[in-house]
Amino acid sequence: MPPAVGNPRFGRLRRHPVLSALAALVILAGLVFGGRWGYGRLFPPSLTCGTGLTATGSPLACAGVNIDSGPFTDHEPARMRELQKQVKAANDTVSGPYISVVLMLDLSPVTDVDTLTYESLYPNIEGALTAVWRANHTAAYGSTPSIKLYLANMGSQYGSWEQTVAQLKKQAGGEHISAVIGLGQSTEQTRHAAAAISAQLHIPVIGSTVTGDSMNLDPGDPAGKKLIPDLFRVSPTNSDSVIAANQYVSTLRPAATSLAVVADSVTGDDYTRTLAEAARTTFKAPNRTVTVLPYSSPGDLSAGSGRQAYLVQQFNLMHANLCQAAPSVVYFAGRGRDLGAFVENWVQGPPCGIAQLHILAGDDASEAIRDKAVLSGIASGRVTVAYTALASPDEWGKECPGSDAKHNYDQFWTAFTGRPDPCTGQPITGDKDAPSLSFDPADLASGQAMLTHDAAVAAISAGRRDAVGLKNPGLETGILHQFYCAQMLPGASGWLSFGSDGSPAGKPTPVVQLGSDGSARTVALTWPDGAPNLSLPQRGGKGAPGC
């Protein structure tokens, strides 16, 4: 057999180790980058994200600012797609100078991982669309510039907030973004997102349902005292909600002589932490014992992990201690999505001499309005469920003409539903032959449509009063601080007035009772700040916050 003939070029490479190493690196780089390119060509990603969005997370979702109004996931419900189309249609009608408001939430919730659902998200989008429709087609909040609305997704459990803030910064100039609204739940992720927007974009961030007491504190401040300068909210804090709950409990007859606080001790959730802290002290009263029963919800779950089963196990272990406490009232200081596991365990657990357990919860219980376990528990007669809502569609009553606050709500209701004003019987008509909205009044039950509408109203009102806001957007924060006393804004959830820390002043807190059919009925209207705030003050009057 003839000897093997070697390639003389390879022979030279073998005689030069440095050249050999360089050649190997070149070949390896070609394989890596060529492989990546080839893999991407052969196996393209299952989700294509539009302008302003980045595919991220598991399961995969588009995070960022949805400029094209495309899908956030490849399995979005039809109703979510329809709302995105409505957003796009509204934006397409805008011509001439405009500013944009961005509704930023977790818009790709994962079942049994996130403590919110698509069903609970829809009213937020509808409320924002209603505010934009009123701004663009009625005289309710001025006339110029026109307003666009964009949806921004922070991903499941708000885990992609950094990508979303980066996209906000990238799109802010071209789309004239003047404010961010929404934020969603009071968590460490959403607080970091608000702080980053304030530090990097210097535009207002107006929370619609942000209630955690420390949500307006800069997470970068070691002392924990520095405020996030551009953060505002239209909802009362958790401390105010617990004050409202205590006002309600004090009116119960027979008197509540014992109260158990079922407190979630999970880390990173500002809502549950500050709610439990306030409950531990606020409910203390003469002739009333307060027992704290802790549990810990899962802080970080992957898809399919089973949040419900995890919690049922804990509540099962709590059952005997709850029976021992024999409370007149249970205050549930946990997420609304976890209330079903608590109720299910109580109803199906062994009896212990308590014929009916009276449960009172914080505002996040609005997530439980359609929870089958909660509704079945109410139907069984073993529990009653009420919660301190941030807003409720019947909080202003039905009497006509009613208060000025009721008039403001009726105007919102008419625009939201496209139906005649319930007091005057007159329809609301938009200019430019704009078609009316026609959202279902049932979507108002959670109050979230009202609150997101009000957050958008505040953003729009500040933007329209700021002639050079896009050149110096920090001015809008100063304008928002001027909305108090005679400059209060008419909102659906009450008059909008901001304190020096960006929190609302003079807002009511309705107490809502759930029915077994999913109905929500206001049973009391409390005022944690003191006196009712129903009208703009007369000249020289002192009846409104800040006067």
C-alpha cells in the first residue's frame, strides 16, 4: 500500500503551533456562528415580536412596548386580541400633534403561577381606552394634543420589567411618551420598574392599583426613606384600606370580639407585607383579641408547579389553629387569587363549632370575584366574603341627581358602556362622528376599569397642561402635584387629589360583599382620611384636600 500523501499546507501548520491554533479558532468560530445562524434559519422562534418588543421568559412572551398592537404570546385569548385591535384602531385615527400614554402591566399571565388572570386584565385596558376616547372625542379633559395609548408587557410575575423599561426609553422620543400608568401589583419588581422609569425617563408613573405602603420609596436608597419623585397613585394605600376595614368591623353587630389575621409572609410582595403589618396594629381595640396566623405563599413558581395545591396544604395545617382562635372575623392579608384555597380548605375541613366564618380581605380580593372555590364556599353558607375595594361601580348609590362625585362616575359609565346617562337619560356623543364604546357594565365589578381610567385621566390632564412637556417631561410631575383643592380632577373612583408623596388624598374606600353568583355589592362607603370628599370646594371653602 502506498504511503499516505500529506497536504504540504497542513504540514506547514503543524510546524507552526501559533498558526495552527489561530486556524482552529477560525474554524470553531465559523461553526459556532454559522451553527447559530443555521439553527435560527431551520428552527425559527415560535413567537414573533413586533416593534418595541423582545421575546423573553418561559413560557416565551413578548416584553416591552407594543407599538404594532401584535400578540404578546402565541396563545392569547381571543378577547385579548380584540382589545389590542381596538387600541390600534384608536391610535390609527389620531392625526396631528399627539402624546402617548403607556399602560404597563403583566399582560401575559401564566395559569397557577401568576396571582392575576386575563379576565382581571381586560377591565384595565377597557378603562384606559375609555379615558383616551373621552380625551380625543369629548370636552371632558381638554382637546389638544391628541392622545395615543400603548400597551406594555412586563411578563409573567413582572419578571421582564428591565427589558420593558429599556424599550420604553428607546420608544419614548419617537412616540412622544409622556407618562406610564398601571404598574399592576405592589411587588419588588414593579417598584424597581417605577424607580427606573423615574430615574431614566423622568416622566410620571401613575399606579392604578398600587397600594403597598412602601411602593413609593426608592429601592436604591439604603435608608428606605427617599421617595421615587415621579411616582403617583390613584388608589389608597394598604394602611388606609386597613383603617377602612377597621371602621367597618367596628360597626358590626354583634360586636367582633375576636379577629384573626391570616397573613402571607412571602418575601418580595409589598402588598401582602404592608397589609399584614397594618392589620396587626390597626385592629387592636378594647374588648377585642387579635390573633395572627401566618402562612407563606410561593414566591417564584414555574409553569405547571401548582400554586393552589401548595397553598391548600398550608391552610390545611392552619385549620386547627384557626378553630382554636374562634374568631368573629378573619382578615385575609394575602393575594386574592389565594383566597379560593383558603375558603376551599375551610369548607371541606372538619367542623369545629364555627357555623359561619366571616372573611374580610384587602382590595386584591377583587381577583376572586369569579373564583369557583370562593363562590361555592359562599353558596354553602359556611363563609361570607367581603373586601375593602379600591373602587366599586355602586359606591355612589343610585339616587339622582346625587353628588358631584356620582355625576363624574355617571359620565364615565356612559362613555364606557355607550348607553344613556342613568340620571339624565342622555347619550354621550363624541365629535368627529367617532363611534361610541360598548363595553359590558359587568366589567366594572372589580373597580379596576374605574381606577385605570382615572390614572389615564391624570396622565392626560398633566400632559395637556404642559406645553413643553416633551422637551422637559419633568414638568409634568410638578403639574400633577398641583391637582388638589379647587384643582381636583373628576375621576370615576372619586375626586383625584395628590399629596406631597404622590398618594391620593380624600379618596373613599367602599366595602364590597360578594354573592354566590359572583355579584359584588357595596355595603359601606368609608373615608379613611375623615370627612367625605364629594364636590369641588366653593370659593374660600375648606372642604377638599389641600384647601
